[in-house]
Amino acid sequence: MNTDLKRSLQTKCSHLDIPLMGVASAESWEVAPFHPWVPPAFQPRSIWPEVNSVIVIGLPIDLPVIETTPSIYYHELYKTVNTLLDHTAYRLARFLDEKGFPSIYLPRDGYGSLSVLSSSPYAFFSHRHAAYLAGLGNFGVNNMLLTPQYGPRVRFTSIFTTAELPADKLMEERLCVRCMRCARSCPVRALDEEDYPQGLAHKEVCSKYNEQLYRRHISPCGVCIKVCPVGEDRKRFERTAPDLYENKEKYPTLHQAWRHVRSYGGVRKPNNSD
């Protein structure tokens, strides 16, 4: 195992302002940690047979920005983070190439548009499952990967490499506290109050709603990751009150600020007071 190369990758991620990095062995997909699991066709060696290790990197979504969702503000942040992930993953693949280990980056999304996702609700590779196997977090009721640092407010992408890197251990601590805020807050009731992956029954409803938001230039939705109480970012931004998003009378300044941002930059629904 190339421990020194992994340290070099960690140092490079630090220099590139990437706070989350983990490594999973390509073989780890072959033993299902829960069911249903990633089908063989979606596993790393079905996509690139030469891969030995999968490197996963993550960038946070700033909590005060996603609190404005659905809005042009979160829409633009989402695009920015996606672009940074793509650029960084490409650079890391080139770094590994120069070290003598052929490597390829994977785009942070593997589908053409939300309309495509509505009809075929799968990308060709799941970065969330890669991040799970790389020890960066575990799944919550909202079907997202929760991390200790940012809860589900993280975007991931992956690099496939021929290098044999030391793999990180699965995170043993269960992060989801089953508060059900995500299920109660979902504007289209797309979530069942069951643990992942059983609560995934209404994925197409979520996709169609996000497609509507896209036509209004304010996608994605993100409410289920906004309200999740998990993550150290909540303490940093002083957003730990459990009734913060429901109680407009108690937190009028914040709710007024969120309404202001939502009111501009996108196509509003008729008679939409929020």
C-alpha cells in the first residue's frame, strides 16, 4: 500500500482547500454492507476495470446560503461547488498520472438534465456510496450522506486510480438522529420515515419537483439538507435552535432576510408570499 502517496494527496487537498478526502478500495463495492446495494454495473471496476482505489473529495454547502432555498443564491452556490469539484478532481487525477499511476476523474453528476433523471433516476456512478465506503459519513433518513463536519450539506466527487492506497475505515458512529425534520419539511412529501435505503420510494417525486424549480432558475430544492440538525457547521453559524425554520415570529430577522433573497433572481410563482 502506498501510504506516502496518500499523504501527498491529503496535503494537496489541503492546499486546494478541500476539507474532506477519503479512500475506498475498489474491491469494497463487491461485499454489500446493506441491502439493496449498488448493482454490479454501477461499481468501479465495471466502469474502469483497471481501478484499484477510489478517492472521494467533498466540498461543503454553506448553511446560511442553503437557508434561502429555493433561491438563485443557492442555485449559484450549487453550480460553483460542482465546478470546483470537477476542476479539483481533474487536477488530482493529473497529479497521480505524473506520479506514475494512471487515473481518471468522474464528474460530480452523471446525468444530462433533471428531465433525464426523472425518467431514469440514476447516475452511472454514486459518489454518495463512494463517500460512505471511504469513511466520510453514513446515510440519513433523507437519503443523503451525513458527515460530522457538515451534516448532509456536502457535495462529493471521485477519482479512480490504479494506485493501491490505504483505505479508510467505515464510520461506525450513526450520525442520523431520526428527528424526522427532513421528512416533515419536504415540500412534496418525497421522504418516508424509514432508514436509508427503504425511504427512497418517492425519488421520482423529488426529481420532478426539482425540474420545476429549474424552470424557475432556483433549483435545487435542498430543504431536507437545510433542516438536518447534524453537523458542526450548525454551531459555527449559530443555527442550533430546533424551531428555527418554522417559527417566523421568534426569528423575524432571519425569516425576513430569507424571504428577501427568495424574492429576486428567479421566476416566482403567482401569489407566492414567501
